[in-house]
Amino acid sequence: MDIFLTNNLTNKKELFTPKEKTNVGMYVCGPTVYDDPHIGNARPLVIFDILFKLLKNNFSKVTYVRNITDIDDKIINSSQEQKISTKELTEKVTLGFLKDCEFLNCENPTYQPKATDHIDLMIEMINDLIKKGFAYENKKHVYFEVKKFFDYGKLSNKNLEDLIAGSRVEISENKKNSEDFVLWKPSSNDEPAWDSPWGKGRPGWHLECSAMSKKFLGNEFDIHGGGIDLIFPHHENEIAQSRCANDTKVFANYWVHNAFITMSNEKMAKSQGNILKIKDFRNKISGQIIRLALMSAHYKQPLDWNDKLLIDCENTLDKWYKVYSSNLKSVKISDEILKPLYEDLNTPGYIANLHKLYEKANKGENVALFISACKFIGLMNENINEWNDFKKKKVSITESEIEKMLGFRDKARENKNYKEADRIRDELLDKGVLIEDKDGKTLWKFK
């Protein structure tokens, strides 16, 4: 059955046709490991895991690459704040990220390269860009000269002036033009550094993905994915530097982006003080609840995260597990059942099909088909005992203690101490209390 995907390069839903008939290449931007991933970061993990499964169902070979950015200004700043080395920080956060992926029942990508393992390829690409006249050096910095690439802004569907006006462009006297972006920058004595023709330094963030995608997928490949916030400047810059360095008219043929997760219709962000980290749900509830919640809305639509969503997903899975059996063999799932996924990863439509299959399974009909259809999308990966374990967690806090802690959290938010506000939220979650900020008030309930 044909797969259709919304391609942000054309702003259309298109028939997916890979470059090679039976061989698909997909690159998805992974985490910058300066802090533990939050629920907003979990959405692309699950969405592109589902796409990976669907592609493997149709094509004999699928190469899925998801990078780990382990050198970046955010990492350096975070390591300095915590008074630990960047290596110690990135290894700790990467380990946590991999545990999060396992918790969400995401398959391992084919390759998961780290940026620091590919510095030589980045230096090689910068040299190529300089030789071809697309980049320039100034005071040990190297910049890509954006105006030299005439298709810049095509992915965002905006002209250069609009893109610059609507974003925070790095200001530097070393640049020829304000829109130029860094490919290489010098490092101070206490920062990670690598030898290069321009002195000791480190690569720019955008360059890392271009070098790693080229190594594992070639100069051109099929699908590039990530969150919608990466379209500009990250993905625009990837396209510019890759096409110019590789002398190609194409970088990736299909650009697929998931929308934000919101809380009370506000984007989840540190500046809002509403971050929920994936690790805080581990060992508290089943990862299947989080996974089902993340696929409850179409990936192109914002998903509002709230207690009701989690409760509804828990109730759904609890009901479905009533027909669970570990003794049944997996059966083939028909294209008719899978059809919503083929239509631009319509996960709500597929969940609706699961509900229909459950109604039959509950009558003893096609139980193996229902369980197989759940497993196809990464559900029903626990046995009955594992599923029931999370419900045995006990609440370990009184209502007066909750109110007291919420008062401390309100003060922290007033003082813009979002780190402390997040810590209090996490502590309450550990004690079995879910909180939600809504209409200027903080609501809470026992999990």
C-alpha cells in the first residue's frame, strides 16, 4: 500500500517514493544532551519510531539515523553551571535519554552517531565550502555566506528578510552579513576544542547533522525529520551547507515535522516553567500510557498535555489488557487496518481501528489480530503483571504538605527561578501528585 506524507518542502501531502525502490534512508535530529529530555522531546521519538515501523513494513531495507549532539554551547554552559566536565555531563544525559527511549518502547535506530566522533568530517566539509566560495574565515571563525545560496528560505516558505526579522540571529562583528551562520568557532582554554586549519575550536550546531547524515545516508536521501521548531534556522542551514558542499540540487526529498506539545495551550518551555521530564514518569506509570498519549493527536497538530489525557489513556489500556494473552502468535495486519498510518501517519485514525478490533476481541473474536495490531504501533509490550505494577504505587504526602510545596513553587515562579519550580513539580510527581497550571492557578490531584 502507498505511503503518503506531508512534505514541508512543498507544503503538500505527497506520495512517498524513495530514491531507491527497496531502500529507504531517514535522518531525524536527536537530542542535544545538555539536560534530560522533556515530554515535548518525546513526541518526535514516538512519531518517527512509528514511521520507522511503517517503512520497514513496506521496504526491505530502511536505514534510520538519529544523532546525538554532544558538543554545543548549551552543553558547555550547563557543564560549567554544574561544575562537571562536558564529557561527564553528556554521558550522564545520554544514558538517561536511552533509558527514556526504552521506557517509551522505541526501537533503536540503525545508527545513533555522536557529533564528537565526526569532527574530522565536519572540518572536511568546511574546507569544501571555503574552496567553493560559500564560506569565509575571519578571526578564527568560519561562517557560511547565506546570500550565496539562492534557495535559502524555501523550506520555511519565507524570504530571507522575513526569516531574519522573526528570529534571534546571532550578532557578531566577525560576520559579513547578519544572516550568516557559524560553521566553526574558537574555544577558550576551559572549553572542549579540536585542532583545525583555523585554530583550536569546535563546530557549529547546524554543521554536525550535515556531516553525519552524509556519512550514513549519502549526499541525498529520502526523509529528514524533527520538531517544527527546527525548520528555521537549523534545517534551512543544513540544506544550504549540504547542497553547496556536495554540489547537489537536493539534500532530503521529504521533510517531516511534528508540532509542539502544549500545557494549558502554552508551549512547553523552560521560560514558561512548565517542563515535564520523561524520566520523572519512569517507574511511576507505564511508558505505554505516555506513548498512547503522544499518538492521540495527529503529529502535525499541537497536543495539549494534561491529567485527563493521561487518565483516558490509562483507562483505555486497562480495558484493552483485559483481553491480553501472551500465548497467541503474531498475525499479519491487513492494509485496511493500517490504512490510517499510510495516510500521513494518522495515529488517531489507527487508534480508532484498535478500538473496533478490541470490541471484537472482547467477544473472543480475532484476539491475536488485536494484540498484533497494538504491538505494531508499540503498545502491549508488557505482560499483565508488568502492566499492573504501576498501579500499586502509593501516595506519600498529605494535602497540607502539597499546599505548602505549591506555595514555594509559586514564589519560585514569581522570582523566575524555573529550575526550582521544576524541582518542586518533580518532587510532587515522585510523591504521586499531578499538577497543572491553568488560568493563573495551580490545580493538583493524586495520581
